[in-house]
Amino acid sequence: EGLGKVLHNAIFDINMFLRHGIELKGLRWDTQTAMPLLNENEMSYALKNLATKYLKEPSDTFSTLFGKDAAFAEIPLDISLVYAAKDTDLTWRMYEFQRKHMSAMPNVLKYYETVEVPLLYAIVAMERTGFDIDVEFAKTYGEEMKRDIEAKEKLLLEALGDVNLNSPAQLKPALEKAIKRKLDSTDAKRVLKPLAKEFPVIAELLSYKELTKLYSTYISVLPELVHPVTGKLHARFNPMGARTGRFSSGGNGVNLQNQPKTARKLFVAPKGWAIMGGDWKAQEVRCAAYLTQEPVLIEAFVNGHDVYSSMASDFYNKPYEECGDGTFERKAMKVGVLSALYGTGPTTLAQQLGSSVDEAKEFIAKFFEKLPYVKKWIDETKDHAKKHGFVWMDKQQRKRRLPDAKKKARGYDPDVSRALRQGPNACVQGTSAIQGKASLIALHQLCKRKGWKLWAVIHDEALVLVPNTITRDDIKEFEDVMVNTYKFGNVPNGTDIELMERWGEG
């Protein structure tokens, strides 16, 4: 523990040591995860690429030297020793380079050493837990789904004629003929979804496409990815998956961040265990309330009200009780709040709300009129990005570099516009990611103390495996970690906790 270790891609090394029964303690730095804090816009975080660029040390990759399909075990020992020794030397020099530059930003350095480094141990634990897949259920569910797909395909072909439903070239003219309207394309989200309510054939086509994607990407594939030794499905969790510092997950084709809710049924708790999940409730809106200090938002959270219902009540001038879960007003407010924060234009917002563009424009204008502190903060954040080419996340712990924001453009420039839109978005998402990561480290400690297992982190939700004898006192400790580890100043955190034997059925 007392001897610090510096690695590149530490998650891999820690895992490999554990396979040989060795626990690697004292990790101090990982040059792969440190680099995004100095430049999250890098094209590659491979050691050789970073060394060539920053250390001015020309470095060939393994495949360049030994061939694309070469196995390391087949390389003569004296040659592989030189190759590995150079990697070690480059990693150390990269660490010195990174630490020197990060030291110029003390808050970033402190954040990296106290959050991103210990987080790697939590990720290793989570990846090693793995997922139990109900293979029999997948088979039955898959057969049902295939029958549904075939039935939908038959109906669509009767309506559209003998066309390949997966060929845009054939589908577009057939759809235009059926709905008697010209289409820009067959893009599902941008073109077809806004027309689904008006034309049943388009609604049916979107349902068919969703089912076929679900079946081919998840239901028929996941059982085949079960590891032959552990008997479980394992995902990779990348703590720098997004440029704002949010997680992504993949490995073996298992992208849990995009896992449709219907595919979650395949994931089950092992015998004697349960899955416990807790979310950071309305995380991004709480974060926005903290960053903007908007009284309307803060008041709703302090009073324990549903923030979307509370805002909808004020916005639509209706009683709070009439703007509850499932109402149009609450749904519109939820869409509208996030759209306003992230700079969504009136055309896109109109599609999301199912309204006209003029109504969407009116919504945005009224929204900012009702929430002036939010408008002021967005404008100030964009001005900062224009002047400096970056924005800070909470307490200057991370930067989001947006060089296009500084461009001097004559007239409208889509790159500048996009960069300025991304500024407020990055502050909210990045600060929320910091909260999630700090809490995950605390959850890892709780799991070690209790004999529980970290299971997954998905967007704004953390999941752990717990014995099915869990008590309310245990749950209280879990809740305490979720709401008290990282606070958004004067805005209280919230969490909804559920217990499940099958993921999604809590």
C-alpha cells in the first residue's frame, strides 16, 4: 500500500493481478484516465499515441511491430522485454508530464487523486461481479418476440406492398404512396416519429423497427456473450466514456447505458441475492438549481415537491394536484426543462412536445420569463465559453474545452452555435457525473463492509447485489450514501430505492 504505483489502463492491470490471486494496492495514477482531464478532446488515449504527441517520442504500436494477429506469448522473451520496458518508461514519463500540467490546476489535481483514482478500484469490483442472465427466459421471450415481428412484418407488407422494410431506398417511395405525402428521408427520430400519431402505418413501422433492433441487438445476442468460465455476462465500464466525464459501458457488445427496459428482464439476481437500485432523483435539474440558484427550483426541492409538477402548476396556472405523474403538463415540463437547459431549438422541441414550432417558441420564451436566474446563468456560461474556450464544472474540478466557442464567425456558424449550446449542458452533466462518481466510491466502501457487491451504474442510477435477507436499516445506509456523499450546496438530494429479483421489476 505504501509504495505508489503508476499505470496506463490500470483497470486491466488490477484485473490481471487479481486473476493470479494478487491484490494491487497503492494505485496513485493512471495515465489513461488522467489525460482526459488535461484534454478530453484527444483523438486517442493509447499510450503510444500520447507519447508520440506529447513526449515527442516516436512509438510504434504492438500490431505495427509484430503484426495485427500476433500473440504476445509468441514474441521471443528478449524482444518482448524491451517492448514492455519501453512501455513502462513511457508511462512514467507520461505521468511526470501530466502531473506537471495538472498541478497548474490544483482543484483538478485534487479531484483526480481523490475521485478518479480510487474510482478505478470500484470499477474493477463492478466489472468482476458480472450479470446473471436468465437463458431459458431469453429463449422463450425471444420466440414470442419473433412471432410478434413476423406478424407486424406481414401487416406492413400488406399496407406497403412487397418491399424490403430495412431498405430506405425501397421504403421511402412506398411510405410516401401510403400516406400521400413527401418525406425528407426515413430517419426514424427526425422524420417518422413526429408523424406517428397521424399515420398508423408509420406507428406500426416504428414499432416493428424497435422490436427487430431489440431482438437482434439484445434478446438473441446476450445469452451468447456469457463468459464460459464465470458463467456470467461482463461489461466494461469506462469512467471517461463521455467528454463530460459520464460513464459509458461496453465490452462484448454489452452497452448497458443503452439497454432498453424490455431487455432488462433477462438480468436476474443470483440465488439468495436481490438487486437493489437507487437513483439520484431529478439529478440534472437539482444540479441546475444549485448552479443557477433559481428560487423557483430550490423552493420545490426544499419543500419536497415533485419539481416538474410544481413548475407545471405555475407554468400552466393549474393546481399542483392536477399536474401529477402521467399528466401532459408534467411531461411537457420535464421535456421543456431539459430542452431549455441544453439549448434545444424550437423545431426539435416542437417534435418532442407534439406541438407547433410557434407554440414551442412561446414555451421557451415563457419558460425563461418564469425562471430568470436560469436564463442569466446560461447567458453567463455561454459568455465564459466565448471568452475562454472552455467552461468549468463544480468547484473548478473539471473543464469542458469548447475551442469552437471562441471562433470569430461572420453570421451563423453551426460549429460556434453547437459549442455554445454544449457549455451549459457540460456544466450540468459534468457536475452530475462528479456526484455519481464520488457516491460510487462511497458505495464501494459500503459494499466491502457489508459483503454486498457493486453491480452496475446506469446514467443516474447505481445498483448493488445484496443478500435477500436485507433489512430496512441496511437500506437506510444505502440511502445515506446516495443522498449525503456529494451535496449540491443548498439543494437537497433525493433518491428512489427499489429491490428486484429481475432487473426492472422492482
